[in-house]
Amino acid sequence: MDLLRSHLHKVRIPEPTNRIHKDECCVSFDTPRSEGGLYVDMTSFLGFGKEYVAWNFERTGNPVYLHIVQRRKPEPDDEADRPLKKPTLLAIGVEGGFTDQEPEYDESFEIVILPEFTSLPFPSVDLPEKVRIAVDKVILAESADRKQQLAAWVADKKKVSAFALDLQQLDNGVIVPPTGWKCSKCDKTENLWLNLTDGMILCGRRLWDGSGGNNHAIEHYEQTKYPLAVKLGTITADLEAADVFSYPEDDSVEDPLLAQHLSHFGIDFSSLLKLGQFDVTLLSVQTEMTTAERELDHNTNYDWNRIQESGKDAELLYGPGYTGLINLGNRYFEKQSLKATFANSPADPTLDLNMQMTKLAHGLLSGKYSLPNQEGQEGIRPRMFKTVIAAKHPEFSSMRQQDALDFFLHLIDQVDQADPGKHELNPFTGFKFIIEERLQCPSGKVSYNKRSDYILSLSIPLHEATNKEQLEAFHEKKAAMDLDGKEVSNEEIVRPRVPLEACLASFSGAEEVPDFYSTALNSKTTAIKTAGFKTFPDYLVLQMRKFVMEAGWVPKKLDVYIDVPDIIDISHMRSKGMQPGEELLPEGASGDNKGEPAYPVASEDIVSQLASMGFNYLHCQKAAISTSNTGVEEAMNWLLSHMDDPDIDDPISKGSQATEQTVDETSVQTLVSFGFQEDVARKALAASGGNIERATDWIFSHPEASISVPADSSTSNIESDDAHMPDGSGRYKLMAFVSHMGTSTHCGHYVAHVLKDGRWVIFNDSKVAASVDLPKDMGYLYFFQRI
């Protein structure tokens, strides 16, 4: 006790703003449930496993710790027979979501003083008051991890509208019919919204490509200021599922009086029942499951069972490398000591990407957390890693599911920013490659452009399916069964089978580029574009474009199999560069137009990538020009903020480039006064719509732009990286693939299969087992390693 009193000056009483890490060690995945429990530093409130707490003492000299130990309670005999509540949300651990069935734990505490690990019992009246207060506050406080999770979930919950409780409703005699809805101002019959003040039925917003509605609902709000509208087709007996939008709050909201507001217009919600039980007269009100229900229903279908290898008697695997995820490099494990990384980390290692990447690598590859238990294996929960990697990212910081490819690219970007220019420290250097595109106009002259990338995105040519006869027979059978009101079983479904070779050929094959401005012809024409690899990476990642947009911007997942061989040879896809006898397109205007400004020329790479997402081709060109061909992200941001411009569909004029790229000189000088180069400042302002704050963020997130190069020298930076970029044979072997289950990237589940020690292994959350029925033809991302 005297020893503890001598260290009282090191004990802090936590404030509400302090982040208290009492759930997990900051340098390992040890928790209070681990064998040695968790030690919480009573100065910094960082948590440490038993093997690592001495490291913290050596580094900081902080001697006083709260030792937390949790041990699992025995389960009651009737636990297994308890029925599970059916989930109604694609979420875990929240009301209406999936339950994670967490067992209950007994918790014990003690005060430990380092370096001798002297222990004192807690609670105890003999402890100094300051220690009792500090420990009580640590125990009662929400942990940093819990706060992060709650913040992410709450951000996704609808708020009650400020306009709902005293909403004005006009007594104008409007009764909404059960069928035959149409916009009151146009002929639109889809994407219709019922204004809850006057009962007007109007179409929704115009979408990016000009499809969707005609903006009549929002225009009606601007004229009348009637604030709330509900989307027709989402009204069911479960009114919480209805889509209510508040125009002044510019967000989806909850209307607790929705039943009352609907009854004003003759809609009796109590008579609205689910599909299969509804009154025929109300068929148009709700004839389908909600989107969430549909996704939940699909979660039990054939794809889920096959990809997860459900029902297979698989051998569970344990040990080093069998904890989860693909090993993307050895920097953070073989070449980086956990202790050295912690010693070099900042005061709060939970917020350091390098520390959390190293922690993740050791957690996955050491085998420490791949031990058998009652559920198979405990596995790891990389929450600190998620917090760091998702910081300031509006999507990845939420609890919504994201596209695996988007996360992979975001991870690469964050690691690259952590050590800019240090290629030897970047484990993703081996994934990088250069694509060279060749454009030829009818004059016979050509141009070559280079771009670097980490993944090769492949469209799926369904017309190249190898089982066309079976498909035709299946569609005939399905049509006949549909007429008889019968459904086709999963076992009877025939899916297209497309060879991977056909997908690769669609990438490298010739493609027409309409409205290409030829500087040789001084006019627009149709050019022919081909593409090939300038370099081959050590690791080749292929993304199959299974997610497409149907009419009305409805996302759809292609139900298709891809026949992927174990070994591929893409040597024939290497670009040959400029050939003898070829003549390059002139850089500027020529001939009679020499004295006139040339047409603005959009980057075909940017335009084609945006167009492949479904954007209008002309809009894509304008976006690329308006952002100085800076990049796809900048062009997309411009599109989203200008899609309602009255001149968005006007043709690109000769003078539009100068007009679009004009930036405020005062803003330029402001950025120059910050120490940025003038040409970089102009490019940043052009890419950021003239906003100084966004332009500053753009400069910091595009460090390569600070190298003063001409705006049209798009290949300069790429060529400077050539020395660090891998290259070699075009022969690869399949080493892993990631499969997606569900009909959208924003819900469902991802599973990885990895070729390890000569056998295929399935990584499905904490389940790691030998693969029995490899679903190789159902992948979304394929990882190949150079032979």
C-alpha cells in the first residue's frame, strides 16, 4: 500500500473526453478474456496484454495498472433451446439485427504495480480515495471501442423529423387511390413521392445520367415549403420501414405520426399486410418485400451455401497463418518487430496506422489467436485497425458494409500516404502495374497514354458463355413454369459460364471511342482504343464486374460463373509501345484552325471509367475537362455537384475549356501564400470547384501534384516510378479469391479462399477450415502470384 501511495501522482482520474482502452491491448489482440487478462495504464488509459505491459512500463515509466480478468460463465441447460428472434435488419448487435450470441462472463479486478507485478485487491476500502475514484470511473466508463461502435451505428439511424409532430395537413379532399399512380406534373409512374401536407404525388430527383424522376417533388417543396414526403411503394404495416424524406433537413427521417398523416389521405395502414396476405385492392401500395427483407431472403439461398461450403464436413485448421485474411506482404510481420514498432509509435499507438498494421499482421500470422475453443477458434477482431484505416472516411467509418475492392484500394492509399515515396517499405508495391493505352484516329495517327493501377477491372461478356444451349433450354423451361405460376428451384437454375480468358480478351480488345477530337483532322471522329500491360506486377488482382446498373439506377448483381484456371499466361497482353512507321497525333491544333483555341480534350481514361459506371458520356467529358483531367474521383465529385446545372446537356463549345477552368486569382494567391506552387494551386482549385479548404485537402492528398510538371505530361510521374515498379513474366498461378454473397455490395457477406501449404483453405470470419468443395467459379476478386 505504501508503494501505491508513492505512485499516486501517476494515477489520473479519467475525464469524460478520455479514451479508455479496456477491451483490447493496443499492440496485440489480447483482451480481458485472454489467459493473462488485460492491464489498463492508470495514467494513459491504454490497455496491454500480460506479455506487453512491461514494454509500456519501460517506455513510459507508468507503474500503476488496473488488471481486468473475465472468465466465461457456465451456460444454463436451457440456453440451446432458447428460440432466436428473427432479424429484420442487416446489422449485428443492434435492435432488429442479428444477435452475436455473446456468452456471459464473470469479471474480476485488481491493482497491479510494475515492475514487480505487486497486486492489491479491488474493491478495497484500504485503497487511497484517488485510486478508488479513478478505478471506478474506468470500470463504469464506455470503452473507446464501444464509443466508436455506438457512434457508427447511431450515425446510420434515422432521426425523428423536427417537422413531424406539428405537420400542417390541408383539408383539400385529396384521397390517394390504391392503384394507377402517376406524377401530377409529368408521365412518370415510378419513383413517386406523396407530399404529406397537400397529398400531391410527384416524381423524385433526376439521377446522374438524366434518368430517374424530373425533380417535381423537390420543386414542389421549393414552391410551397411543405416539408415531408413518403415514397409510394414503401408503405407497409411496419411503418418504420417506410421511406420518409424531409426536404428542409435534406435527409431520410422518421415520422412517428405517419399512420395519422397517411389516414388524412385515405390510406389505412392497419389494412396493409405483407406479400401473400394483402387485400387485392391495395396491391400497388406494397407488392414486394422491402429491400432489406429481400437481401435477408437472398442470404439463405444457394450462393451462400456453396460459397461458405455449408454442410461440408471440413477439417478445422489452426496455427500460424490460419487466423484469417490474405497475407499481402511480409513487412509488418517478418521484417518488423512488434516491440520495435511500439517503441517508435506516438503517444497513442491506437491511432497509428503503422502500429495497427503490425499488430494485425502479428495477430494473423503468429498463430497466437488460432487456437481451438468451443466455437472453433476465437479469431481476432481488428477494431483498432478499422478505426485508424477508416478515420475521416464517411463510408468506412460507418457500420455499413462496403465493397471489398473499395476497401482494398483505400487500404493501399492509406499505407502509401503513411510512407510516401518509400517504395521499399510499401508492401503493395508488388501489386502495382502500368497500363498503356493506344488511340488511333481515322488519319492513321496514334497517341499513347500510360496510367498506373493496382487492380485490373474486367467486364463479363455474357455473350461468350460456353453453355448457351443449356441456357436457352433453361429460359424456355422457366418461361413455361412462370406461366403456370411455378417457381424454379435453386438446383434447376442454369447460370452462364464465362471463361476468364474471354473477360481478359474484352479488356485488351479494340474498342470504339466516339466523339474523339482528332488534332490531326481538327474535328471530332471515332477513334479505336486498345490497351495492354506496360509492366506485369508480382501479384495480379482481377476484379470481376458483377455489379451493374439497370434502368432507373437499380443495382443488379450478375448471376454468372467465371471459369478460372489455376494458371494463366497473359504475356500476349503486354503492350508493344510505339512501332516503327507510326506517327503521333499532333499535340495542338493545326491547319486553318491554328489561330483558334482547340477544343478541350477530356482524358479518355477518366471518361471511359465514369461511363462504365453508367454516367452520361457527355457529362463525363465535361467533368474530366472541368477538373483538368485530374482523376476519376475529382471528376465524379464534379458530376455529383453539377448534375442539375441547366447547361449540363449543352454540347462542349470551343471556348468552354477556358471558361470551365477559370479560377479566382485571389484564391490562387491565398494558396501561394501558404507555400504551394502556383500551377499546383490552380490545378487544386480547378479540381475542387474553387473552394480553398477543399483545394488544400486535395494538395495534401495528391503529393505527386507538388512536382512541377506540365498539366499534359500525364506519364511523367509514372515514368519516374518505373524503377520501383516490378516487372517480369506474364505467367501467374491463382493464390486466393474473395467471394461475395448477396445482391448488393452494401449488404451480404464476404468469404476468402486461400491456397496455403498446397491446399485450399476457407476463411469465413473466425471459421478457418480445409476447403472441401472449392467455389472457384464464384469469385469477385481473384489474386494471382507470378510464377
